Amino acid sequence: MTPHFEDARLLPIRDRVLAGERLSFDDGVTLYRSTDILGVGWLANAVRERVNGNITYFNVNRHINPTDVCTASCRLCAFGKKARDPRGYTMSLDQVWEVAGHGYSEAVSEFHIVGGLHPELTLDWYCEMLRGLKQRYPQVHLKAFTMVEIAYLAKRAKLPIREVLIRLRDAGMDSQPGGGAEIFSERVRRIICDHKIDGSEWLEVARISHQLGIKTNCTMLYGHIEGPEDRVDHLVRLRDVQDETNGFQTFIPLAFHPANTALAHLPKTTGYDDLRNIAVSRLMLDNIPHIKAYWVMMTEAMAQISQRFGSDDLDGTIVEEKIYHDAGATTSQGLRRADLLRLIREAGREPMERDTLYRPVERTENAFTILV
Ligand code: V47
């Protein structure tokens, strides 16, 4: 049974979605311009249930940000600090290893590790950090370093991207998070993050990671100065790379949080736009298996509802989040496993704890087993 669509422009798109056909650039723009959120959401939910059934995934993870010192000064960011800024911090290796252990008794299955582009920390330092983590927490998956950090380390070490990835992988990097993609449009990028690698370079690092067998995530930062065409262009460029490599596991739309950034005059995104981004990305990214509703960014309430608008993953327990909280997020720093279970069950979905590679995890109180 299909619902009544208020927006007649959605009808040909509905036919293509139900026939399992790929949507075009223009379809994407139409979806973004439509205010028929229930129509767009219904279509996205149909795809979500086709791809992931009734399951909503989550994991038990911990974020680690070894430093917020950053040579870039992106207008979108409230996290990075200049090397001379007394508010900045850089952990020693011992501190990283110790912080990683806070909450370890809950049997964390993933460390999510990202940080600023530090002018002095070397590739060897990061390799030693990974080796030390693997030695101390051998069963924890290390999801570490955005494409931006990889490109920066390669530049500083004067090594090819591929070589840097191989060294990090050999030291223990198991996969990579999807951050730093922002929005690929050069016009927008020049304004919000002109110190970062450009969109083509971001995609090229991802391509090389995938060729080496390293799975990654991907993101899009929306709700600043981009338009619907910029969003669709971003999604289509990710979809094109995925056609080549099949290395992206999850897409995470990230709502811009303006507080404490150089773009603090911009308004926050609305609930409508947050839901629409989940839904449109589910519809456009027909070759990426998972759409994550990052609850820190969306709020727990919106992340929960988004499970009926295209998302099938709520991320994890996180424990200590810094990037969004520096930019004014009022959500909690972490959730307990029981909280995530409740958010999923009350939406009528079936919770499945996963590891970073989406293998089901079986858990006793303080330990877990990955079921292959
Ligand atoms: O790369 C930075 C964004 C990203 C702001 O891969 C901001 O599983 C909003 O990538 N307002 C980091 N966004 C977060 C991220 C992520 C989160 C959860 C899961 C995964 C994953 C990845 O946050 C940055 C940037 O795009 N960001 N500053 C800000 N003021």
C-alpha cells in the first residue's frame, strides 16, 4: 500500500524507487526541495526495509581525540586550536592509552580516533599509538584517521598516501571514519574549510584506502551555506566512487552546529531538514548499505524517529564526545547500551549490536564475542 503523496513531483520518483532503479541528480534536487516529508520519508523507509529489514544497528564504542591542535583554521569548526593557544591540548602516548581504558570494563568493541592536524606529531608517533592500543586492548577495532589526516601525514612525511595507509594499517588501523568530507563543492569549501584538501583529494584517499582493503565511512556536512544542488553533487560523487570500490560501509549526514565557530551567525538546522537529509541520502546512495543517524548531532529523539525515515544505525555509546560539544551540542556525552536498546525497541525496530564491520556481537556483561 502506498500513501497519498502531497507532492505530485514525487510520483515518478516513487515509481523508480519501487522498481529498484537508480535516482538521477534531478531526482535528488526534487527530493531536497519537497516539503512532503512524509512522502519522502515513506520512500526512504521502503528502501531501508529492503536493504536492512527491521534491524537497527548500534555499537559500544569510545571516541578518542588525541589532540585538538590543528594547523587548519576551518570556519566550520569549533574544535581545532592553534599550537600557541593555551586552551589547546595534546595527549602523551601514555595518556592516549590510559584514556582509552576509561569505560573499557563495558567491553568497548571500537575506538573511534580522530584529531587535529598537529604540526609536530609524526607518522611514527601515530603508529606507536596504534601499536600501544592494540597491545593493551587487543579485541578493540581501531577506526582511526579521516582522509584529511591521512593526506596531512603523507605531506609531512613526504610519502605517498598509499605508503602512509599501509604503515598505519600494519600498526593496527582497522578501518577509517568518514569525517572531513564536509561538502565537495569547491565554491562552498573555499568558504567553510579552505585549509583542507579538496573534494577530489578526499575521494582519492578514500579510493586508495578501499583498494588496500580498508573499509571506511563517509559523511556530508549540511546546513551552512550549501544549496540542494551542492548536497546532491556530494552524494552522487560518493556514489560514483562506491560503484568503483565498494569500500564505504556507512554514510552519516552531519548537521552543522554553528556555536563557537566563525559561522556562528548562521541558524541551526531544523528537524525537517535533519530528517530530509537522512531520507534523501538513503534514496540517492543505493550502493551504500548503511545510513547512520548520529544521535549526538541529531538528538536522541530525532535519531529515534529517523529509523522510520531511512536510517538503520544509531552509532554507539561514544562515552566522551568533543567535536560537537565544542560547537554547542546539548546532547549527552555518551549513552549506555540500555539507552540505545530502548530508543530502538520503542521505534518498533529490532536492535542488533554490531562490531565496526557490521558483524553481530554477542555480549555478556563485561565481554563480547563477534559472531561471523
Ligand atoms: O569531520 C566539525 C564535523 C566531523 C562541526 O565515521 C562539525 O562513524 C557540525 O566525522 N558542526 C566529525 N559538524 C564527526 C564525524 C563522525 C561522527 C560520527 C561517526 C562517524 C563515523 C564520523 O564533524 C568533522 C566535520 O565534518 N564537524 N565541526 C560543527 N561545528
